[in-house]
Amino acid sequence: MNYAYIGVLSTDNYLLGILGVQECLKRVNSAYPFYVLITDKISNETEQLLHSCGIKTIRKKSIEIPAEIKEKNAQGDFSHWTYTFDKLSIFELTQFDKIVYLDADIYIRKNIDSLFDFPNMAAPCNYKFGPNVTVPHELVSGLLVVEPEQGLIEKFLNILTQVAEKKASVGDQDILQEYYKDWTNKPELHLELKYTVFFTYLDYYINHLNYKLDNLYLFHFILSKKPWDFSSDKLEDYVKFLSDRVETLYERYKSQELLDCINCGNDNKKIITKEYMDLLDYCREKYLNNK
């Protein structure tokens, strides 16, 4: 079968993350190639850099969305969501039988080739109210198992206005949640937590849900600030940023899970942050500093 991992690069701000994904897949000895879908906003120079790193590219025209949606996202401090609509292009990559899409802000610690055994539209659940609280189950588009199909982009964009009327800010995930409404009621599509750990809650998962660090496959750095926004000697600053976010959520929702998350500390987050920052430093030195 023609299988591949797919990333999307719509802005150079996520280039280091893409290089990190490639390096992760190499280190865990993945059997499948990694392609990156790039848009017309990515320069030829960046594309050549990706090629020199052994990453194959697929160039697609950027998906244009109405100006009012861009403005709405900007007002809500979610301008970065405007770039995520280009992710929808992966659904028409029919040269592949099946793809596993990976966001650029992901650290892969164990081989995840088994994801190709899952059915179309398998994805993580959105724990948006805390580390173990989501009502109802909604898909997260940071990792997707997709069997591409022609014509889906048009269908997605046809419901864009409808979705925008319901949401203060809009990204690709909102479109997918609306289009695949039945996803919530299909537990066979809900990936286990070990395949996509929301990094903010890592120590909660280990201390309260009996996960072991070495049994977790993939970590998703879901917040607006990414580890690559901090130099490797500022690890504590990044971890504090995560802690501050959890405390803000606790003040809003007052859930026991969030309080437990605050009280269980950051020891495991520090371990993984150090590993990931070291990997990013390696990619930066090997691919970017000498370009």
C-alpha cells in the first residue's frame, strides 16, 4: 500500500518543527516516508532546504478564506488559526492510499507506524476543559489518519460560513468537527491517549491515570508558544508558561482534574522538554545554521 506521513508548512515560523518531525521519524525507524505539503507562501529557498534534509514536498495553492474570518481570528488572538486551513488540502492527496497527518509541533518518542492500521478519520479527542474532561468527544486535527478523496476541499469550504457563525474564532479543526459530526459517536475512531499526549497535562496523565513515560508515543505542544520559541537554556521558562496556562484554566473551570494537574508538578514535562529542545538544537545546527 502507498502510505506516507504528511506535514504542512504554510509559514516559515514552523520550519524548525517540521525538521524536528522528520528527525523524530528517522530516530524511531519509521518504515514510511515523510512528505511536506507547502503552499505558495513558502519560498523556493525553503523548499530546497527541505529537499536537502531528505524531505519530499508537495506544492499546493494556499486555501483562501474570507477577510471577515481572518479579522475574527485576529480579534480573538487566534491569527495563527488562519494558516491552518491549508491543512485541508491533505484530504485530496489521492496519490496515497492512506496518510497519517502530523502537526509540526509534535515530538515522536516511539515508533507510530501502527497508526496506519487505524480506519479513516481516526484522531485524538479534544480534552479542552482539562486533562481528562471533554464533553462531548470532539476530534483534534493535530494528528489524523486519512484515506484521501477527491472533492472534499470544496465540501469543507461550503460549510465555512455556517461554522463561522457559531464560533468566535475559526480554524481547520472547526470545519472537520462540523463535517464529521458522527465522529463523536464512533469510539473506534478515538485514538488512545498514548498516541497524542497533550503536553500541558503530561504529569497528570502519569500521576493520576497510571501511564508510564516510556509507554507514551507522541507529545503535542498544543499552546500558542512552542518549545522552539525558547532557547534550550530557558527550559524552565517554557515549563512555567505551561503551568501558568493550567492555573488560568483552573480559575475558569475550577475542575478537580486541573487542580490535580497543578499539584502533581512538572518533573516529566522537564524530561521531555529537555529531550525535544536537544533534538531541535540538533536540527538547527545541522540544517539551518549552515544554510
